[in-house]
Amino acid sequence: MALVLCHSLKGGVGATFLAAHLAMGLSQLEGSDGVASPRGSGDVALMTTSTSDLTPLHLGLPPAQRLPSMGSLAEASVLVNGINLYCEPNALADADFLPRLEDAGYLSAASNRTLVIDVPAGERMLARRLMAHATVHVCPLMASPDCLALLPQLLDEAGDWGAARTAYVIGKLDETRKLARHVAAFAREVLGDRLIGKIRNDQAVPEALAMLQLLSRYAPASAALADARLIADTVGMILAEERQAALASEEQAAAPISSGPAARPGASRAA
Ligand SMILES: Nc1ncnc2c1ncn2[C@@H]1O[C@H](COP(=O)(O)OP(=O)(O)OP(=O)(O)O)[C@@H](O)[C@H]1O
Ligand SMILES: [Mg+2]
């Protein structure tokens, strides 16, 4: 299953920025064996469950751009650099939401389709529901005392599933600040491998939004952009590993049928 959930307990930490750049980064990855990674245009989609976040702006679209729901007609689709964009503000109340994700192949273990879904901090219930179906939950935190104070709650709530599948990112990190550096170092110590990267605080991010341009066009040398690309590479590797494991277990599950006497004429003759 290639559902990447981007959600933090705390608002304003850069979750929407991260979700948009994960989708862009993942859409550019190419699997060397042709199946392992999300690849090529159309394989990656980005969904927000908020009508008031900055998703369109991060993709270089005007702020007035409305994003369609997944069930909308093809004419209403919004495609940027091969990434389909969706907005599902009623996801929590909509009983058909998960079945629709499944029909679209986003919950299928062996599918190479990837959906990055950005759930705002306030929509905790929806995030918890989606966690059960996500391949990876990317959780941005800020190197600030308030995020640090939330860490025990986060780790507690994540439980065993989260211990295996939640990847943390330090967002909007200002390395010129001693406190931020120390908090980041502490988070690294507590989270270990589960901390997969940082995104530096970079003025080019709001500037690109204000200029209605993609960050990669406005500031190709942006520190935040380089950090986000590294994180997308890491998430791509996680997805590739999960996909290979899912394909292997599907093959294993199918093996008794194909190796049964009826499926192996030679074997049945021998019998
Ligand atoms: N790396 C960065 N450097 C500087 N500013 C950033 C960076 N990432 C995001 N921002 C800015 O911080 C603000 C909040 O970012 P964003 O909308 O991604 O946060 P969020 O976690 O999704 O918030 P919410 O929970 O409210 O949806 C935005 O104005 C965005 O431009
Ligand atoms: Mg957001």
C-alpha cells in the first residue's frame, strides 16, 4: 500500500510544505528494477483534507485554484508535473472515502501508485483512522520546546504501529539558534533512526509562495528544497522496500495454488 500520511500533532510546522514536496520528489524517483519505486508521471497523487491550506501555492498554482475531489469528472482534474491534486474536506464523515482510496489502488499492497495525504494538525481523528492504512506516516515536528513537550504523547499514541512506520522530520529548523540546535540534537537522541531528516528554515519558501512560483523555479538552490528532496528519497526507499515485501508475500500466498497438482502438469503426471 502506498499511502503516505503527512500529519503532525502541532500546526504550522511545515506539514503542507513537506507533503507537497514529498509528492514532487516521489514523482521524480525512478525504480532501477522498474517496479520498486513510485515512478513516472501519474503514479503519484497529492491530497489535502483542508480547503484552507497552501497546497495549490506550493505547486505553483494561484491561491484561488480549487482542487477537485477524487470522484470528480476527469475534466475537473488538476494535474501539475504529472501529480494529480485532490481536496477531500469531508474525508472524516464520508463513509466511502476509504473504499474510494482502495478502488483507486492506493491501499493495495502491491500497487505502485502513491498517494501523499496531508491531514492538518486539527484533524487528529482522521489522521488516526488513516494511520491504519498508511505505508508510512511522516510526522514533522519543530525544534521547539512545545513540540518536544508533545513527543511523549506522540510516541505513546503511535504505539507499536508508529514505532515501525512513523518517520519524523524536523521542520523549519533554524540552525543559527542555539535552542533549536539543542532541541534538534535531543530529538535525534530520542528518535534515533526514526528521525529521517530535517528541513531548514528558509526564507525562499514563503517568498516563492508570495511570487506564485514553484520553489524549484524561484530558488533552485534553496536549502529547504534540498532537504525536502533528501527526505523524499528516503521515503521513496521505504515505499520501495514495503512494495517489494508486499509483492514477495503475495507471491508466497499464491505459491500453493500454482504449485498444486492441477497447476503443474508434470507433477500430476509424476503422481
Ligand atoms: N522550511 C521552511 N522555511 C520557512 N518557512 C516555511 C518552511 N516550511 C513552511 N514554511 C512556512 O510556514 C508556514 C506554515 O507551513 P505549512 O502550511 O506547511 O504548515 P502546516 O504544518 O501544514 O500547518 P497546518 O497544520 O496549519 O496546516 C507557511 O507560511 C509556510 O510558507
Ligand atoms: Mg497544513
